[in-house]
Amino acid sequence: RGRPGIRMDFRTARAPRPAPCALSGPYPAPPMATDPLKSLGVTRDARMLARSTKTATLLAEGKAIDSLEPATGKVLATLRLDTKREYERAVKGAQAVQHEWAMLPAPKRGEIVRLMGEAFREHKAGLGELVTREMGKIYPEGLGEVQECVDIADFAVGLSRQLYGLAMHSERSRHRMYEQWHPLGTIGIITAFNFPAAVWAWNAMLAAVCGDTMVWKPSLVTPLTAIAMNRVAQDVMRRQDVFRPSKGKAEDVFGLVIGSDAEVGETMLADRRLPLVSATGSTRMGRRVAEVVGKRLGRTLLELGGNNAIIVMPDADMDLVTRAVLFGAGGTAGQRCTTTRRLLVHRSVVKPLTARLVKAYRSVPIGDPMRKGTLMGPLITARAVEGMRAAIEHAERDGCKVLAGGRRGIDRFKGKAGNYVEPTLIAVPEGKIPSICCEETFAPILYVIPVDSLDHAIAVNNGVDQGLSSAIFTDSVRAAERFLSHEGSDCGIANVNIGTSGAEIGGAFGGEKDTGGGRESGSDSWKQYMRRQTCTMNWSKELPLAQGIVFG
């Protein structure tokens, strides 16, 4: 994920570079209050807890959580976790207004979503800062994530007048056939930490114009962003005068439950009142969601892991490649599902491209994500740092060579505040694909794999369990078209001369195989939030049967 319009200088041959992996300089204050928790009303949420002996007991019992700032390790806030009781209240609230929300004309629902887009714009600076502080991505990316929420709201407004069905010609005289789309009902939304605002918006804005109410279970790593986003949505619902239900509250269209997987997550999956559960996260999590929801014959929309590759052909523009790889592999500290994790380089250009990348990797400014000039912030947790270390060690045992970063790039931050690491570049031996290269490590590790030909590159690209994003850099029309053809990339996203990150909201986002097969955001993804109905109307005085059957 990520917006190509975000201004981050990943060009490597421009102005003088800082010292290798240097911490960047001070960042001008964002154009908003210095405490987004207060300005966005998060501190007024009923879940917020003051530090006390009672709070310490709740934390020890697993009934409360700390939201930590990855850049410093400091506690941003402590929250009481919701239980089945709060989940039940949220679902009942959503269902109380579901019928009237569904019966509100779609363009009217679109008008309300338009107001939400304006509210996201109004609070963009504060929301962007909160995303940065709680998740750790650099501030321009935090702002870009909120802009993505604005964009999907704008998209949904137009969509509210374009929920098209089809008309078909009937084989029977004086009959009319057509299909139409109806709201699905109250849905469940489960989101991950790495895009704590945008993925909810992808689902929520489309579901809203489609006539669904919803209950959101966010990641417990980024609960404050969830509270802020949901608060913006509910404030709009309280202020607007388009939807005034006769029972229930308008704001209950957008429900939020912050609870554990065992207490709330499993309850949501098994809840037959939710015809659809949209879940973004790991493949392991997705398998559990599919198992439980499938057992009750519910629908799932799964957007899971990726192991994304860029193919580099000899005729590629190496300046473009370098910039695309640096952002694709290092943006969000390698914690995007579309992060570039494998670089499949034609052997004739491996050495010169590798030399460029080593130089670029060693010049990436790492540090406080709120500081101007920082291009890579911290990983989300100390556990993620250790996961990165384990992957590097695995690769080394399999004969791979660390070219930049590596364990030394982790150890240089040892004892310092924050979960910082250096982006790591690893050369894979020719003729070998270590098993670790086939796994998704949520960290800035890039494996450089030599290939002999386009056929070889496509085979390696497709030779992993995941199938999310892919790209090729080439000036050959034939190579590009083959990569995009039936015999090319097997991923849900395939790009030419741009990286694996940078998906726009207008296209359907998602992938194949272990990525889950779901599609979120643009194109016709809206159909997953509605139910299709095929209708046949007989306006004759006869009753002919299909297929020419004569009965009686």
C-alpha cells in the first residue's frame, strides 16, 4: 500500500547525503496541536486509564494494554480492553439501525460519507501525527495514510450513485431479467497495525455507501489511531441531519470494539449475525478467520501476507530501479504487505545494480519518524527486531551474504531507545533459493536473486505461496506484456516500471494464493459488501418455463 504522491526523497544521486544511517535533524512542528490525543478527543474515550495500582493490576491480568511509541518505547496511553459485553453492545447497536440505514437511498449515504472525507481532511495533520507516533512510519507516510482515507471517501461518494446491476435478455417472450444489489447487513472488520487508519477506511467507506453497518476490531498495537478514526466518523454521524433513525443511534453505524483475539476476535468470527468478516493481517490469522467463518458459511474478505518481487531486466532504467527498490524495501521500515522482499536481477546487471543499492542503503537516514529528512523509522516492536535478526541468521546459514545492514545494523542500536534497525541487503547464491526467501519477514530485508532470463524470473516470482504484488523494470514492450499476461505474474497486482508499493485507491487491492484472494478499495470491490439478486419479471399472460420445458 502507499500513495505515489507522497513526497519522500528516495533519489540517490542528488544532493549530498548524510553519514551512513545518520539520525536526521529536527523536524518543524506539524500544523496542529502538539498533542493529537487531546485534539482528537482520544483522551476522553471511556477506555482510557490513568496510571494507578488498579491499572497495574488490570495490565497484569491482561484486561488492559499499553500503547507504546515504537520510536521511544514510551507508553502513549493505557486502555481497558473491551469484553464480550462491549462487543454485544456494539453489534446490537449496529443492528438496531441496520434496516433504516439500508433503506436510506445510497446517494444519501454517500452525502454522509462526503462529510466524513471532509472531516478526515480537517484532522489530517493530527491523525497523521498519531499514526506516526503509534505505528512508527515517517510523518509524510502518516499524512499519506490519512490522505488515503480522504481519497477512499471521495471514491465512495461517487460510487453511491453507481451501484450498478445488469439487464439480460430472457429466452421467454415478454419477460424481463435483471440483477440488482442489496445491502449485506452488519459486517465485521479486522485490521492490522501497519495501516491502522487506511484499511479500516477502505472497508468502512465502501460498506457505508453499500448500506452496511459495521463493527471494527483493530490491532491491539495501534488502538489509539482506531479510537481517533472512529471518533471522527461518529462525530460526523452525530452532527449530520441526513440520517435520523427512529430507534438506535446514528453513530452506531460505525462500531468499535478493542478486545483480545480470544475474547472479541473469536466471538466476532463465530457470530452468525455478521454475514461478512473482512480481515487484514498474517496468513496464519487469515486461515483461522476462513476456518471459523467458513464453518458457519459466512463470507470472508481476506487481505493477507505478501512476498513481493521486482524483476530487473538488462534494459531497465537503473535510476528508476534504485529509487523504486529503496522505497519498496525500506518504506515503512519494510512493514507493508506490499514491501519489496525479493529482487530478481538478470545476472548481466547484478553487480552494477548491487553496487548502487549498497551505496543507497548505507545512506538511508534512520531515526525519529517525526523529524524532517528521516526516511526510515523504527520497527513496531522489539519482537519484530528479533524476528528480523532470526531471518538474517537463517539466510547466512544457508550461504547468503549480507551486503548492507544485517546483524551489525541491528546491534548498532542496541541499548538505545526505540526499535531501530538498518535496512538489510542480502545476496543469494546463484542457483539456490533458501527457504527463508519464501517466507514473509515483516522487516526491511531484501534478497537479491540472480536470474538467467525472463522465463526464469517469472518462475521465481511465482514460486512462493503468496501472490500479492509484483513488478518488472524493462524497456521492452514484449517483456512487459508477457509479464502481465496469463503466463506472467500470478499476483493480484502487477506493475511495469514502478515498484511493488504505491497502490492507488481506484484499483482493487489484494492478491492470490496465501494472500487470501480478497479485494479491497476500488474497482468493483464494493460487490463484496452487498448481496446480488437476480430478478425475472413476467409481463405476459402466459407462463412459459425455461429450457422449453412443458409441464402438464
